Amino acid sequence: MELEKSDCRYFVSYSGMKLPLKLVNELSDSELDNRNTFFRGYFDAKERLIRCEKVVYGEVELLHCYRYHESGGLQEAKITGLDDEITVLAFDQQGNPVRG
């Protein structure tokens, strides 16, 4: 994943339960100074979310990394929580979870 070529933006929260997360209420850089919690989203050239970090008091508390099929649908989600345990979810071309 090439984060240096991605677009990084900040958000208050997310909506929905489906992956990838839908980040909402975008924040400007100046609005981050007074926030204890926010989401940092990295977007590729097609405006797809490729990395999402929940930042709490300066520390990344939750991390989602996404890969997409050529068709544009979500292919894989790697989710890292507070315990640093990584959960990997795979999806078929239609967006359905692939059972292992």
C-alpha cells in the first residue's frame, strides 16, 4: 500500500455497519487541535478508502486496511484492534464474505 501517494483526510466518525467504513463529517487540519478522538482516512486515486485509523489521544486505537478487486468491490479487510490482533476478512467479486 502506497500511503505516500494517497489522499489523507480527517473525520469525526463513520456511518453504517458494512465494510469498508463510510467516514462522515470531514474535519479541517485546524479542527484537529481540540479533538481527542477522530478518524484518519487514506484514499486512493479512485477515492476508495484504503486505510482508516481511529485516533484516540494521539494513539491509533483501531486500524482498517482495505484492498479492492479490479471491478472496484472490496476484496479484503484487515482489522487491527487494541490488542494488536489482526482479523482478515475476504470478499468475492459480488461483495459476499468468503468462508475459509
